Amino acid sequence: MSQENVEVVKRAVAALNERDLDGYLACCTEDVQLLPPTAELEGAYEGAEGVSRFFADIRDAMPDFRLEIEHLEVIGPDRMLVFLHATMSGRTTGIGADLPLTNIYDLAGGKIRRVQVFADRNQALEAAGLRE
């Protein structure tokens, strides 16, 4: 099951980079929840409607946003910790940024059920139970 989960996460990242909403949703459960680093302030993106809004937000704010998987760790039967590198530039400012991100993917039935995105890798490790 863990290799299947690895492939689902890789397909989801590729779909995000290609702006393939249907391809991304095919990797997710119907009640998928995406929690960006700003979720405490702005809330989560939930379900197909939320993921569609997330794709629109990326397109509007950072049209060249891309993720590259640096390292992927299976940390449970249906849980993965993924170290990523994000590149982007703002639509209005043109200012570029390169950011390390760390995502925790929780899966159910071979599909992504929840994605937590962390800008701070130590917070991600702590959330994953890998650091106190």
C-alpha cells in the first residue's frame, strides 16, 4: 500500500504543476482537506470546490508556481512526509521566491484525504510526531 500511496502523491504534485484540476482530484477523496500554512487565519480548502478554489488562487497570485519533490518519507501505513521546493513569482510584482515546504499527506483507500502544508520544516516534523 505504501508504494501505491507514494505514486498517488507524486501524481498529485505533477497534476498541481500542470494545473490539471481533474488529475489532482482523481488522487483525492471526495472530502479532501488542504491546509496551507495560512489555514489558521484563512481556513482550509475542502472538497472538490475547495481544491478548485486553491487552483484558482494559485493561478491568480502565482501563475508560475511549481513544486519539486526533494525527499519523500513513508511515516505510517497511510501517512507521508514530503520535503518539497517551491518556486514562484507574484503576478503583480514579478518578485520571485524559492521556498522549502514540507507537506504531511494523510491517505485513505489509496487517495489523499488531507494535506497539511508547512513553511517551517521543524513544525512539520513536530506535527508528524518526529520531533518534540
